Amino acid sequence: MNHEKKISPVGESWDEYRKKHYTAEEIAENDLMVKKLLVSMGKKLTIVPLELSEK
């Protein structure tokens, strides 16, 4: 198998950038903030069945 690392022509991946420029604590804080945001957004969204949305 070829285990060469792929190099992006536009720069490093977001995961690589985060690891290089942020501490583990900052990454964990950000991940928690995003999870809380997604949960709060999910509570505010109303899911309408497709059959009802077409009427």
C-alpha cells in the first residue's frame, strides 16, 4: 500500500491547521460551543414531512 501523505495545493486541511495553531483546550472549547449551537438550532427547527410541505 502507498502511505504517502497527500498535499493539498491550497494548503493544509482544517484538522492540521487546528492542531498547529490552537491548543487542545481551545479545540475542545470550540467543539463544545459548536455542539451547543447545533443542539439549540435543532430545538428551534421544525421538521415538516415532505408530503405536507408540498401543499
